[in-house]
Amino acid sequence: MYVIPCSGKDAVSSQSMFTRIRVCLAFVLMLCLTLAARLCGGSGADFVMKVTDKNYLDTQGFSVFLYDSTYHPVFVDQKNTAMEMILHGQRIATNGDVRLVPTPEQWDLVATLKDRHADKANNRLTAELAFPTFDFSYKLEVAAEPGGVTVSINLDQPLPEKLAGRAGFNLEFLPSIYMGKAYLVDGTKAGIFPRTPNDPMTKVLPLPDEPKKAYYLEDWDKAKGYMQPLPFAEGKSITLGVDDALARVNVVSDTVNLMLFDGRDRAPNGWFVLRSLIPSGKTTGAIVWHIRPDVIPNWIRPPVIAHSQVGYAPGFAKVAVLELDPKYDAPKAAKVMRLMEDGSYKQVFEGPITHGTPWLRYVYSKFDFSSVNDPGLYVIEYGGQRTASFPISQDAYANIWQDSLDHHLAAQMDHVSVREGYRMWHGVSHLDDGRMAPVVGEQFDGWNQATATDGKYKGGDHIPGMNVGGWYDAGDFDLEEPAQLSVIQSLALAYREFNLRYDELTVDEAAREVEMHRPDGVPDTVQQVKHGALLILAQFHNIGHAIRGTHEPDLRQYTQVGDGASKTDSRIYDPKLGPNEVKGDYSGRPDDRWIFTTNNPFFQWNAIAALAAAADTLKGWDDALAKECLTTAIKAWNDTKAHPTEYPTERPLGGPAAGAPAVGVLAASQGVVTGAPGSQGARPASSAGAPTTAMPGAANTPTTPPPGLGRGGFGVGLDWAAALELTIATHGAEPYKSRVRELFPQIITAEQMERRGWTAVRALPYLDANAKEQMREAVKTYKADLDKRLNSTPFGVPPSLGTWGGSGVVVDMAVRMYFLHKTFPDLVGPEYTLRAVNYILGTHPVSSTSYVAGVGTVSKTMTYSNNRADNSYIPGAVIPGYIIIKPDFPECIDDFGFLWFEDEAVVAGSASWVVAGNGADAIIKESK
């Protein structure tokens, strides 16, 4: 969102000048009102908050939530629960509750929520909580008072002695808002929130009766030395953001001192923590804070003009979505201005906006400017806002996917070095892969090893030949099996569907070297498919089947970011050597990653599909490897049909958190889904639209079929993708073609169409003549239902209502509808794919920032990638995007990259985006 400046060269018309004058006068008036309130001793005037029908405290410009979300049962602290504050449209604070350390990390102990209440009569929110291990119960109350809220901690009994000096009320404030801003303590002691953490540290040992942690958490705490920072400010009154009218908050404690800590001293994703220790001997009012934000009187959130940051193509729909404050007196029309060569703006269109539609917290209107078709640069003006410039061009979508292929996917390539000009993205990594996971059971981030032995290997053994191919999954460095399989299939599909000969990488697998911006004569999609196939072939050759994946052995290595080559010594672990002893290619350092050899039908069948797709792609480029892929896939098909892969039996059926992430359209089509996000690297690997009842990866490996779905998993025909890809790779050979024919009627049902039924269009050349008509009827039914669902949201795409941003399911929609449009153009128009692509590129809630890092005029440039410690991004990374902070606050923070559920891109998502981007471009070319 770009505010029209009060003066400048771009003032071109009297009407736009008057708009600027109005904006300037309004801004001056706002400053005067704020100053008057300050001089009168008020803080944003003496407003009174009320409990809404959604059970949170609210006034115009300020909201307080209390436990509308809870801590995640596996991943614990995701910075989106307990007491949360939204001020002037920004979530400034979260995690307000009693904690036992000053700056908790993700896995530190949290209280158990027993109950919560919303008292409308007294405008009060209450949460009943406890630390059962310490026999410590209390109530957290947030009550309205003139000018803000009172926060109190009321104990059932005096604080247990062992918790004295440990238990305190914490409230965490977002660093990107406050760093570099001023704070004031007790009205006189001033300071600046640091940009870089640099506080003295002290050792805080675990409490004697603290619940026993998992061994990997105990090891992690020991490795860090049990360190906590000391406060950088302390007093009875602290004002945060003194110099920021939109973020200024005063907090006064009636009881004990307030202390400010920097959570980034312990972890780069930490927040600033305001804390008061609970005094001994007190019960009622043990902690009492008065929080008074400086709310601007009658504050109204400026309009957001959501549009495509790469522009639009002539002759196609051009619709911006306006996100408006419900109290905003919305102008009835918007304008399109053309940016001229001399820098001036010329109005070319003015048109009405649609009637506002409420959705969650805001109201949405649409502005259709489809009649603007002349090539050129344009902006949209509405309500005192002017967008960044965007083109109207026949090749608007021609360059939206290349960064995902040649930057994000390239930078994520494991077991090779990756160079870009003077820059080394990373050196050759993980040459010591890997050891069979030596511990049976669940590990951190939900990984699980089902058995102590697998074939000739036992836990702890080095498995040779596994240090080839694959991609770091996401913001971490795991080799997630579903992600690898999805990337292979998506890129193989892109190459074959679009004849994708794009070449800007040099990939030398023998030398383990990759270099960007250096074509080598081989299409990059082919080389990436080969890179993935090498990993899957290694699994079948060395282990005999598909696997769960490869994962770090401990949390210290898992949380490390930066150069993947620095994570291990690349020497094979030999337990006979001393800890620092090196002997040739061996060392006594047990830093080799663990190979989780657990298999299940999801992995096995989709690995067969991936190898078959790779075989078809590699033909003519590496015929020997293509033959090896096909031979391995056929053998695995025969073996698996003769001896079906079973589900693990060591642990109960698991299920993901609601809305667990997943990105990768082909993984979704085959039912390949992994678990919910973890702290340093989430585990999404398949479509965000995939069902969340059977998650075969991470914490969600099912031991029995998903309830109601039968042994086939996801309804029917888990071997569908394998049969389809083998049919294509063998030009219709048996028994694959017969299996496709057998499954076809079940795959194209309305229930299956969104998941994987759409892929049946690729089977039509191998089926009877009436198959296409059968599918046509199924698509009709599906489309009618889809339209009803899409029309229920302002953006015409599936909404993001889970705990992970929903961009993946929108990319899936773009791909799915492209293939249905291509096959049934009279039934399915091009608008579905283009609408979905435009959504990813900026036509979405909260802001108009492109979700593809580095793509578009304004894009996300802080992502949860493995270079996030530098507050940076990898070009082409597709972030999850906005989520709903319950109950109704949509959020995707532009200038903060440490919320994995908003910011962590996965490789399967980038590969799917390559397909979606090419699909959008193909639609435009088709029109020519």
C-alpha cells in the first residue's frame, strides 16, 4: 500500500491534488488530536473497550484476544496464542501468560488451559490455567478500563516456593515494529530498542520438579548452557514505541517491576518480552498491569488495493479487490492512471466499485478495470492510496516462475555446491549421509522411526550411497520424502506439458557443482528431475524401498541456518574414533544425518510414480538414467503388488493440526501429505488443499488407514499416480493401462476431482472414446460445487482458514483448473487459473505484496528460508501467506520473516508454482 505524497512531481490533475490536500489535512488533524490527548494526560483518549459477539475486547483501533488459539500440542509456541493485542491494524503483542523463564523458546513449558470465559456485562475476559506439575493454578483476567485494559494474575494459592523468582507474567512484542524505536522507563530513563541483541547472559538451571523433557530437548538445553538474558530495562512504568504514533503503548505495574528482555538473545525468531515476576505470598492481584495504548481517536485503517504485482494481459479480466475498514466512508469509484514516459500520470479509466461484502474483520469491494487493455504502465488510485506501478502486457506472466526454478529450487539442492556469480549459496553439503536412525520412536518435529532394523541395516549403521540428489525441504535442511516426490513429478509435468527448454543453470552431478546464470545446453527442469531421481534411486538400490526421509540428529544442528555445508563435517561417523579424531573420510563426530527408513504405501507408490515420471523426462537427455528409473519403477511396482507395503504398527494413528500446511499439487493429487510446521523448518510437502485425516509423514504417520477411507487411503487407488505415470512412460503398456482403466471411474468422482481426479485428463489418450464424455459430466458436477464455494469468499479462491497460510491450495487450484480448461474449454474458462495466479501475485488479504519472493513490483523480501538470520530471502520462494489470527484477524507481516506459518517456503510449492506460472502464460499465448 502506497500513500499518495503531499507534494511532488507526480501531482498531475486538480482532482488528485485535492486528494493530496485532504490526506495532508487529515494527517495534520490526526497529529493535533494526538498531541492534545497527550497534553491532557490521556492516552488515546479515555475510550472504553467492550466484549464483542466474537468474545474479544474491542474498540476502534484496538483489540485484545485471550486464548482464541492455544499452544500447539506438538510444536508448542508459534507466537499466536494467549493474550494478544492488535493496535492500529497490527498485531503488536502475543503470548501474554505466565511463563517460567524470561525468554521462552518454542519447546519451553507452557501452562495448561482449563477454561476461558467472556463476560459481556463486565467487559472482561478470563482464562483459567495451571502448571499441574507444580500444583500451581491461577486466573488470567483482562478487563476493560478507561483508556485501555487491566491485566491481572490471580492465584488460587500463594506461589509455590520453588517457583519464586521463576514464574512471571510475560507479554511478547513484535521486533519488526519496535526495534530502532524509543522506549521510556518511569518517564525519565530513555532507550532505543536494539536492532541486534547484545545483552548479558546468565545461567538458569531447570527446576528440580520440572516435567521430564524428551531426550532431544534435554540435550538441546545442555548444548545451549541453560542461558537466559538479563533485562535491558526495568521500572514501574514503561512506554514502548514513544516515537511511533501507531505503536505507542504505556504499561504500568501496580505491584512489582516491569522488565524488558530481548528474546533474540536466545533465538533469532525471539520477540521483545515485557515481564513481571509473581511475588511470593500474594494471591488476588499478584500481578496487576494497566496497558494503555495511544489509540488515535476515530482511527480508520487505510484501504488496501489488492492487485497483481506483475500486471495483467490485454483482453483478460483485471479486477482489484479493495479491503476496507467497516467504518470507512468508502468512495464509490476508483481510477486507473497511466504512467507516462515523463513520469506524469494520465487518467485512463474511472469506474464504480462493487457494494461492500463483510468477511471476517473487514469489508471487501471489487474494482473491475478489464476494459483497460493498451500495453503500458499503470497504477490504481482509490481512497487516498496509489498502488505501485504494474504493466499491462502480453507477456505479463512470462517471467513469474523462473526464479522458483533457478533460484529457490537451485539454492535448495543438497549434496552439491551452489554458486551465483560472486556468491556461494552453499558448499557441498552432507557428504556423510547417512546413518539409519538409531532411536526407535518419535523424534523432534514429529519424525518417527518405526523399526530398529531394516533389511541388513540396524539403527546407527551407515547406509552407503545416500549422499546424492534431493533438495532441502524448506527453511531447514531435511530431505522430506513427500517433498522430493512432489518436486520430481511437478517438474516432470512442467517439462512435458509446456516443452520447457529453459536453461540457465549448469549442473555437474559428478563434480557436485551447480552454477546459476550459466546455461549448459540441458533444460533446467530435466536437470532438477535428475537430481531428485538420483536420491530416490539411491533409496531403492541401497535400502530396497522408499523411506520417510533424512533428518538432523539433534536440535542444535536442526536449528542451524546459513550454509548447509557447515552443518556436518562431511566425514562418515566411526564410533571407534574419539570425538575429535579424524581418519581419512571418517571421524568420531556423530553429526551425520539420520535416515528414517520407515516406509508406508503413500511413500512407496508415489516413489514409483516419481521414478516413472523421471524416466519419461530424462529420455533423450540421459538415456541410461532414464532406463534405470523405469526399470526400478517397474520392479518396485511388481514387488509392491506381490508384497503390499504396510502401514507402520509401532504407534497410534496420528493427525495433523487443523489446517496443517502442505504445498505441491501432485503430492496432493496422490494423497502425499506430511505433518504440521516445526520451529526451524516446517514439514509441508503436499497440497494445502489435501485432506488432513491421513498424514503419512512427520508426526502423522498412520498405522491404519484413515477413518472411512479404506486400505487404499484417500478413498481409492493409492497406486493411481504410479499406474498413470507408468502408462505414459511405457506408451500404454500393460498392466498399467488396465489399472488406469479400472480406476478411472472412481478417480473422476466429485469427491476425488479436486484431490487427484483432475489428473485423469492425462489418461484420456489411453482410454476408450467414451471416457472423455464420462469425465466431462464429472467436471460439470465438480465445477458447480466449486463455484459455490469460491463465491463465498471475496477473492474467489479457497480461503486460508487453518494454522498455515493457504497459498499452496491456491496454486493447486491454478494447476488443476489449467488442465481442466485445456481439456474442456467450453466448461472451464481461463479465469480460474488466472484468478489463482493473480492471488499469489498480490490480489489477497492484508496487503498487496506478491507471495513469490522477488517477483513483482512489491514482493515478500523477508522469508523463513535458510538465510532468514540475515533478514533476507531466496528469490522465487513461495510463502504460505496470510492466516487468520483467531477469531477474525487476517495477518501476513511484510517486514518480518520468522513466522513459519506465514513465511516458510517449501520446495514442493516452488515446483508447483513452475507449473502454475507456465499454465497462466500458456493461457495468454493461447489467446493470441
